[in-house]
Amino acid sequence: MAEGDRVKQALRILRSPLLSTALVLLLLILFGWIKYPGFGSAFTFVTLIQDHSHLGIVAVGVTLVILSGGIDLSVGAAIGLGTVVMAVMMQHHYSVGLAIAATILLLTVGGALQGLIVHGFTVPPFLITLGGMFLYRGCALLITTDQIPVRNPGFDAISNISYRFLPWMHFKPTPSVSLQGILLVAVLIVAGVMLRWTRFGRNIYAVGGSESSALLMGLPVARTKIAVYAWSGLCAGIASLSALVGQPAGAALRAQGLELDAIAVAVIGGTLLTGGVGSATGTFMGLVIYGVIEKIVSFQGALPAWTRITVGALLLAFILLQQWLRRFATRDAAA
Amino acid sequence: MTFPGPATPPPPPPQPPIPSQTTPALAGDARTSLLTRLRSLPLLWPIVALLVLLLVDLIHSPAFFHIRLINTAAAGEAAHWQFFGSPIDILNRGAPVMLMALGMAMVIGTGGIDLSVGAVMAISGAIAAAMLVPNQTAFIGMTPKGTAAAILLGLLLAGLAGVWNGVLVAIFRVQPIVATLVLMVAGRGIAQLITRDLQPAIPESTWPAFAYLGRGTLFWLPVPVTVVTLVAIATILITRLTALGLFIESIGNNPVASAYAGVPARLVTILAYTFSGLCAGLAGLIQSSNVMSADPNKTGLNRELDAILAVAVGGTALTGGRFSLIGALLGALIMQTLDTTILTSSLPSETTMVVEAIVVIAICLLQSEKLRSLVVRAFSVLWPRATA
């Protein structure tokens, strides 16, 4: 009996979407490594993370929203607005710290407001965050339709922050990670810890699993749902800083369509779009898979369109896998 | 299929009470039934919104409704009459979104959603360009196949895309948002592959027949307007004269129950998505014919959102179970009129997105049962007799 239970346990782990994500990632990296020398170096990995830092940060934000059973389409437009607000404030000689803080605060409050409407009036989050997307993009366009370059010594100083890791290993050149990478890792760690070890994190899973059950259990459903959207806004604020560090010019039309990539990254990372299943680790793996696919496509010299198609195909594979797993789960529950 | 939350249609307006009642009670009843009737008339608000917008336009420019029938033929050619005027312009520019809104209304009626229509537009435009100017696309060296092939192949691919979505939703039981997200992400990539990420220009002098689709005149109207009208009439007739419309709504209400009741739920769902794909394909062909080019990156970008918005503005709840094709058309027209109003007014054109955002949020709130009951409660406190 115990033996059978253990086997069942093992099978359950094998069936976890996270494992398939890890497997896909491993296969992709192996493929790249065998085909192209230098593909697997720490340098490639670090640049990959830095280049996709803002995508990763909003993907972590969106992951929490999806976990709670919602969706957030406004994050791409939020980055556009965020870069514009920061750049314009710095252009008007506000201090760098104030510009960054104000942007992050603005987007967090914006997210919380969307959460408030979604929960307070029980309207589809899809439409409300779509409205948020239009609003952010429209406000950014109203502020300026131009590209605003950032010329600010304080901001340059912040941009040049980097962390040299493993100095005692005497790698040449010493690997270092820029502010973008640091921001991504920080957001990931915070999200991971929050999801795993805090009451708020567990509440998100409960609400996403079944909102009515969570309510009957006496969990603070309203607070959790609003906080999740606020968190997504906060992530979008941090992501706009990261985007501005990567390319120091604020423009209203930056990060168009990023919300879709973020959702795709979360799903490839094993997050169920119906809510309740997923993790920050998974989303990080999803991000790396996205980056590795892009790298392989560029190494192959193929059209960048192949990245989209491959990501779409992977998305399909994962969705079907999730579907299959869910059918298994219901059969288990029935048995 | 397990779609969330079957929508319960509002109760039909109560029959007027027997006229032999005392006057005060009758007055109260009349007010109540007016309120109930207003709440149960789905097309009232879209019509009011459109009329208000048109009124603003009329006040702003008195010549707004001045529609002229003009002979556009050059001297020596056969007479070629066409209507001109701002309303015709609005219809013409709104044609692609109106088409997509028709398909989207059907899909939303089944309780689904189709996020891929923008990408499908890009695909059909790209394949049409590939048939007409293959050397500027991935089909280098192929002889041009002509307008008929371009249109047929564009529609075929778009229909296939719809079938694909429908099969994922109906057979594999994938959540519609997710199922169509796949094509939304990958579809634009396919369009980019077809055109090698270029923007092939289609010369009008070589392909006048293709240019006719987006720029020509039929029955004194721009061809896109005529096409939308014909498609709309055909769709309304097919869904409302046959049981198809009822089938779609029953699936949206409860897919399992309708399957038990003998409705071919899977087939009808696949048909709805296929129709949506076909509409998007036609919209893509019209768009690329209008600009005589195919831009895989820009064609149809965010158009899926416009189409969903048009359906929602038209009073169709996104929960499914009910759909109004006329509402969808009205919704698309409202959005286009809003666009035109802002463009012709002295407001900066960037205001459009902000206004659109406010419209989306307002529509959502209007459709929210919670807000409605709050309003009704506030109403009953302020004016007790009306709801007594």
C-alpha cells in the first residue's frame, strides 16, 4: 500500500508542468550548446537575462495575477507610460529618485485601482485591464508623442550599477550583471518568497483555486485580489526603470505587445491560466526558454518571425499538456 | 465544455397591468416598468450613444450629414456615381472592424472569445500579397496568380485558422482565451514569414481588380461598405431565420446541457470560430487592398481588441449565451464615430485612446450587475415611489 502511494507520489511529481518546463529548457540549451560553441557560457546567460529583464519582471507580476484567477493586459502600456513619466520628470530636472519613486507609485496605484474595479464590481478583468491598457497608452501619448532621451548624470550613475559575481573564481572577463539583471533577480526572489512562505502568497493560490471556497474559508479575498493587481503595477513600474536603463529614452509606444509575451512566458513556465497553479521559478524558466529560443533563432540566422512561431508552438504544447494533466487530476479525484 | 458562469438573461418586461387600477399605483407601475424596460432593452444604450456622438458632430460641423452623389468618372468615361460625405467615410473606415465584430459576436455568443483575429488579418493580407507580387515575398520566382487566387487563398487560410481555433476549443476543450492566444502569438510570425518581414507594395496599375476591393465603388457605395452590408444581412438572416442563432446561444449558456439536448455543440462552436476567422480574413484583404500593401507587423495590430470592444459596446455580455449582431455593428460604428469625432474636433488626436479607455471602463461598469443593483437601491432610497 505504502509502496503504491510512493509510486503515485513519484508519478504526480513527474506530471507537474514545471518538470516539463525544465525538460524543455534543458533540451533547448543542450541543442544550442552542441550546435554553437560558446552558447552555454555564463556571458550568454547573463546577457540573455539582462536583455529580457523588463519582460521577466512584468511576467512575474502577471504570474501572480494569473495565479489569482485574473489577467492583466495593461503591463505593456504601463511600461510605455512609465518610461515617459520618468524621462519627462528628469527632463524637468526633478531628482532621479523622485522620478523613479513617483513612476512606481503611479503604476502601483493604477494597478490597485484596476483590481478594485475588477473585484468591487465583478467585471471581467480582461476588459478592465484592456481599458487600463488604452488609458496608459493614451495618457503617455498625451504627455508626448516624441522620444525623450534621458540625459541626467544621476541616472547614468544608477545605470552603471553592476554586480560582479564570483570574483574569487578568477573568470576572465569577470562576469558581472547590470542593474537590469539585479532588478529581475530581486523581483523574482521577492515573488518566490512571497508565494511560498507568506500568508498573502498562499491566499493567492487559494483564491485562484476557487474563489468561493476561499471566501467561505474566511480568507481576505478582496484584499488579495486588489493586492495582486497592485503588485502587477509595481512590477510594471520596476520594469519601466529596467527598460529605461537598457535604452535610455522614454517613448509612449515602447513595449507594445509585451503583455502577450509576458502571458506566454508565464504559461510556458507552467502557470495555469485558470488560476491556482504556477510559481515564480516556473516563470523564470519560461523567460529563459523564451530568451534561448530567440538566441537560437538569431544564431541560425533565421528570420526573427521564427521566435514568435516557436513560442506559439511551445504555448500550444504546454496548454495541451496542462489539459491532459487536468484530465488526469479529475480522474484521480474521482477514483 | 465547461465555460464559466452561464449568463442568465434578464426577465422579459412584465406585461402592463390590467387597466382597472387606481391612478397613483398605475403611475408607480408605469415608472417601474419603464425602468425595467430600459434595463432589458440591450440595444437602447448603443443607439443613444451613437445618436449623441452624431449630434456632437452635427453641432460641431453643420455640414456633417451633407451626403452628395458625385460622378467620379473622368471626362469621356462611363458615368460612375458614388456617395460622399462624413457618414460614408465613417462606414468605410469602420468596415474591417465591423466585419470582425460580426464574427466576434458569434464566438462570444458561444461563450468564447477570439484573440487571433488581428493576426489572421495580417496572414490573409500577406498571402494575398504573395499571390500578386511573389517576388517581394517568400514566394520568389513564382508567377503571379491573380486576384481571384489572392482572395480565395486569403479566405482559405483565414478559414483554416478559424477551424484550428474552433477545434482547440471544442474538441480539445482548451479555454478560448488561451486557445486563440496561440494563434495570436504565432500568427503574426507566420505573416512575417510569408512576406519575409518586408512590406510588399502591390501596384494598382497591375492589379486593378484587387484594388477594387478596398477602393472601388459598388451600388454607389465604397466596396467595403457594400461588402459589410451584404455579409451582415446574410449573417443576420442565417442566424435568426434558422435555429443556428439559438444553438449558439444555448451553447454559450450551457454547453453540456445543449449537447444533451441534441445541439451539435462541437460543430456549431467550430463553425462560429471559422466564421470569425473568415470575417477577419476578409477584413485583412480589404485593408491590404485599401493601402495596396501588406505590413505583417502593423496590419490588424490591436484590432482584436477593437472587435471585442465593439461587441461589448453593442451590449453583448462577454459571458456569452446571448449575442446581437446589430449591436456589434452599432458598437463598431460607435467606436469609429468616436475616432472621427475626435479627429475632426479641436482635441489632439492622442485623446482617442484615453476616450476609448473611458468608454471601455464605463461599458464594463454599466454591464456590472453589482453596480446596477447599487444604483437601483440608491434610486429606491431617493425616489421610493418609483420602485415601490
